[in-house]
Amino acid sequence: MPRSARHANLETRTGRARLRTRRAPYFVKIAKGLRLGYYRGATAGTWIGRRYLGNGSYETDPLGLADDTTEPDGAKVLDYWQAQEALRRWAERNRLADMGMVRRGPYSVANAVRDYLEEITAEKPARPVRDARYIFGNSVVPELGHVLVENLTSDQLTRWRNNLAGRPRGVRKKRGATGRATRPVPDTDEARRKRKASANRCLTMLKAALNRAFHGGRVASDMAWRKVKPFSRVEKPVIRYLSAGEARQLVSACPKHFRRLVQAALLTGCRYSELTNLRCADFNTDSDTLSVRQAKSGKPRHVVLTSEGRTLFTAWTAGRPANAYIFLREDGHPWGRAHQQRPLNDASEVAKISPPVNFHVLRHTHASHLAMKGVGLGVIAAQLGHADTRVTEKHYAHLAPSYVADTIRAHFPSLGIGEDGR
């Protein structure tokens, strides 16, 4: 870490207030060929950077406002020491730009987000791109979009993360409504845990965009966000699944065309989007598998069908064109991305399942019953399309038969206190 340069007249507000107003800035030497300037205005001053380029030429650029009348925030308003740090970052960025290693010119968080979205649009399926666009537009750009990436500080990012964790959860607004609709401020341990977990996801997404900018040579350093850590011990998966009896009741309560989707989800563990994109050609009768080509991870996989699943898919695809969607609505149109919850709510009410299930519970039901039957977590991960077994273990390991549970149940004696006594 370079030593900070001292200057009695510029270090404090009092010292700067004694300086007379003039057209030329007051400069202090920070390093060889590098000067920090202070321009004394009528009410407040401005920090200016100057870099020697050789042959008698200089490069200057405003760094930010001085903290003459406002408390410093490390971004727009800088004290003397923060101005030195900003000057060094500016000089280093321009030095690398001279060598062709980074992009020249101001580069804000909004620019990094835009470049990131452009890149992942060409690499990933539509759904993760849509989710990333929502997170950036709702939680990142409004607060940090105007900040230059080279001016980001760890403290600024930490405060942004903490503000996200304390902010009420947003709700979907009606079309045409203005303002941000929110739920109550989180006031329980579980509500605060969920908000912290949500803030972690936003932080991860922002870091992904900033890391792309750093590795792409658009910014000089990644130190500011590398120091910011997510909230710890807030990922607490609560897995809900249906018993075999509840699954039968739910299927019986569904209307005919939606019932097929529910049956397929329970028998395959596929996501809603994966099922609605299936074509008749994706059902392989020779291997009794489904080819999921548009998965969340972007990697295709083959889902194994049981005899029950094979019978249903054979009936659903018999005599139909290979490029036809397997699952269609009653009007013959494909299912949309938000058409599943309302019929699930209605079916849950008829089946007396409370609270109503969402479509992901059907996926959890498939995996949970496999785990309880002793199927290996690696096999379950392959069936669900997890990249490795870490996610599978976090969600389903507690359901798998274990040596510890079997040993305790076999050896702990009966105490004779299981019945209600007087």
C-alpha cells in the first residue's frame, strides 16, 4: 500500500477554508508524475487528478467533490485521503489503458451490467437471463448504476448489501400501477433470514457482472468486491413434498389437460419450464427416457421413466407429429411461463392440501421419495439435472436412510413412557 502524502492546508476542512479562491487548483505531489489538485470554489471545492504523460503534456480529470460542506461517502464526496485513493485508481486505470490492457473512458456499474447481460444472452437459456435482468433492474442499477466501477469501495458495497437485507420484500404489481408494492418490513428471524438470503443472491449476481468486467479488461482491479462476503448461515432449505396419498388426491383434483403436467412432474422431477418445452420427439421409446434439451443449467440431460411414466408418455404422444408439444392447454396452445399456479391453487383446495403447493413441490416430491427409498444422491442429482451432488445433499440428504438413525433406533431401549399416564 503506497504511503499517503501529507499536506497541512488540504488535509482538513479548516485548512482548505483558509485558502483563497483562484482559477488555478492547489496541487500536492502524490507520486512521481502524479498530482492531486484541489480547486477552491465559492462554496465547496473539487478534487482534480493530474498525470504527467511526457514531452511536457499532462492529463487531468475531476475525481469528485471535496467534503467541505458535506460528509464524505467515498463515491461522490471525498475527503483528502479518499481523494488520494481515487487518484491512484484513476492513474492506474489510465496507465493500463495506455498499454491496451483495459478499456479507456468512464465505466459505471450500469455499463458492467449491460455488458454482462449482452454476454449471457448469447450463452445461457432465456430464463436465467430474464431472472438476472430482473435482479439488476430491481436491486442493483437503481442504487449503484451511476457509480464508476473504479470508485466502488468495499464499505459502499457492504452497506448496499445490508440495505437490501433490511428492505421489505417486493410484490408483483398490477399492470399500469406506479410505485413499488411491498410487504411488511421483516420483523421475525425467519423473515430476516429470507431477506439476507435474497441479498446474497443479488450480491452474487453483481459480483458475476463485475468479475466479467475485470477479466474482460474493462476495469483495473477487483479488490473492492472481492472483500465483500455474503451473509453466513442463511441458506436453510425447507423441503416440502407430498405423500403418495396426497399426490393421488392432487392429480384427481386437476382438470384433464393440466393433470398431465402434474403427473409428468411427479413421475420425472422435471421443472415446469422443462416439461412445457418437451416435444413428442423428446420421448425415446427404446430407452424409456425423456430428452430435456432446454434445462435451467443449459446442459441437456436424459430423464429416466418408470413403467408408469412410460405408459403415460406413450399414450400422450401416440399418433402425434414429432415436433408437436407434448403438453398443451385445453385451447390447443402451449403452456405459458406463468400458467401453472392458479390451477394448482384450485386443485390444492379441492384436494384439501393446505397451504397450496407450487410446481416445485412436485419436483421435490419425486426426489424425496427416491431418497427415502435409498437411491444414491448421485443418481438423484443426475435425474434432476444438478451439476454435482452438493445441491442434492443440501436438500435431500436428511431423507436418505442413514447408519446413525438405524443404529439409534435399533439400540435405544424402550422407557415405557410413550403412553399418556396419570
